[in-house]
Amino acid sequence: MSDSQKTYIEGIGRRKEAIARVRLHHGGSGKILVNEKELKAYFPVALMQETVMNPLTKTDTANVFDITVHVNGGGMNGQADAVRLGVSRALVEFNPELRTTLKKLGYLKRDARVRERKKFGFKSARRAPQFSKR
């Protein structure tokens, strides 16, 4: 499919181990599908739903797009943040004037914090075995 036939704008978001591929379909009614499920079914916690919706509500584009998301890896919070970054990047691609608003809110910043690896001789990344004096 070439660029002229494309009917959507795509943005990719990452957070921890989660990767979200977000597609904004212009001219929609505000319907959001995450992995073929409704937003409220996939993210049952209201805070995560708000996290996903924030870029749309702050830029007044909540009912302009239908959104489909494919997300995998990580936990629920990481996935919600990955979707938020993907939506923000897609909105900037759709309308570059929204960049300043989203950048001020910190929605275009990739949170690079990831889990630290376990070290040899330790119980976890930094937790050492209990010290015994005798």
C-alpha cells in the first residue's frame, strides 16, 4: 500500500517492555480498539484509560479519530504509557501545530527507564544475599 492509498496515520510508542502500534483513522467517532477490544475492556482501570485519552482530550481531538491499537509486551501500566506515546506521535504527524502542546505536557518523551538486569551472586539486580557474621 503506497502513501496515497493510506487511510490512517501511524505512531509507535514504547515503554519498558511494551510496544504499541497506533493507527488514527480520520473522520471517525472517537472509538478506540486495543487488541480488538474496547478501551474500557482492555484497560479496566480508569487511570489507565485517562492516560491513553490524555493526548486526545488536551488537543480537543477526542471525537475526530477512530483509533486501533496493537500492543504487546510489558504490563498494563507500561502498555498504557506506550499507547499514549503512540497516539501523541500520530497526532503530531497529522497536525504538526499540536507538537508544542503535547511537548509541554511531556507526552512526546520516551520514558527510557527499564528493568535492571539481575547480577551474578545477587538475589535480584541489587539485593545481595543476607550477611551472616558467624
